[in-house]
Amino acid sequence: MWIKCAVSCIAFPGPLTGREANCIAGMKEIKKDTSAFTSGEWKDVQWQKKAAAQYKTYARMLQKPNKNKILKQLPALHEEAFSVIDCLNCAACCKNYSPRFKTPDIKRISKHLKMKESAFIDTYLRLDEEGDYVVKQTPCPFLGNDNHCSIYTIRPSDCERFPYTNEDVLINRARITLKNSTFCPAVFFVLEKLTGTR
Ligand code: SF4
Ligand code: SF4
């Protein structure tokens, strides 16, 4: 995902660099929240602990993926994941990372907020080391206390696509997928299914 760690500026997906250590520092801020799974066999699963234990299994599968087979499976797995995971019980991405705000995003959102683009940028965004606009601080300023996004229908395209569980990004950006599996229960869910663990 091109969602960026607002603490350390790692882009998702993209090659991880020496700044990974900083990102991991940011990861530590994530609470062990198991409430994201809400039904069936996934209810109350200690998923973050399990994801950490399964990391090497996921890595092996992603190293030599059967792309055609996986791409056929992803739409159904994506649907299944979000039938048991409620993002409103999670919001780990919005609380800890930032999307890129690309020019069309800035135009669309500032228009919606009836703000000048320059004022929108001054109020909410900063340029990171890679020249991308990201939120000044996390949690995202558009995230409500109830975990709803106040600009949901016009949110940045990065937000719309995350966590890439229905895109080839999931297998083409293995290292990012592995990183996302540490904080996004939907990625964990799909990797569990793809590796046949569940
Ligand atoms: S996309 Fe993943 S990390 Fe973000 S709120 Fe949904 S389940 Fe949580
Ligand atoms: S814009 Fe909305 S969906 Fe995107 S990070 Fe902020 S709160 Fe989350």
C-alpha cells in the first residue's frame, strides 16, 4: 500500500529501506487490539501474535507464489475477510499511517471542504522526504473517535485501495504485504487462507 507511516515515511508498497527500523518503532505504538475479528472462527483470535508466528510461512509462500491461482482466489478471500473483519473496530491504518495525498486527492478533498488547496495543504499536510504529501500527524485528522472517516466518499485513492487484498499488489509487493500483515487483520486473514493455515 502506498499508505505511508507518518512517523517514519515508509511508502506502502515500495522497497523497504534503512528507514524500516523507524517504521518498526512506529509499529510498536499499535495496541494489541483483537476486536477487529467479529464473527465465527475468527472471533477474538489473537491474530497479531499468530501473524508474527506465521511470518516465515507467509514469506515462503510469497517468495514463490502461484500467481494465477492466487489472483483467482483473491476476490473471494477479500470478500470473506471483510465479512468477518469490521474496519470500524480497527482503524489501525488510519491511526498509524498516512496515505499519499496526490494532486487529484487534494483538489477533490479541498473542494469538498470548501477550502483553497493551499489552505488545505497548510492545515493538514506536510511534504515527506520523498516529496509526497502526507498528513502532518497521526491519527489522520479525518478519522473520527468512532473510527469513521469524515471524508470517506472522497478519501485519497490510497485509502480506497488499502489493504490491497483484492489486487496483485498483494503478491507483487511481498515485503510490503508482510509488513501490512503485522497491523492489518485483513491481510493476515488472506495470508492465512492462502497458506492453507485455516
Ligand atoms: S484496512 Fe486493515 S488496518 Fe485498516 S481498518 Fe481495515 S482491517 Fe484495520
Ligand atoms: S482519509 Fe479517511 S480513510 Fe484515509 S487515512 Fe484518513 S481517516 Fe483513514
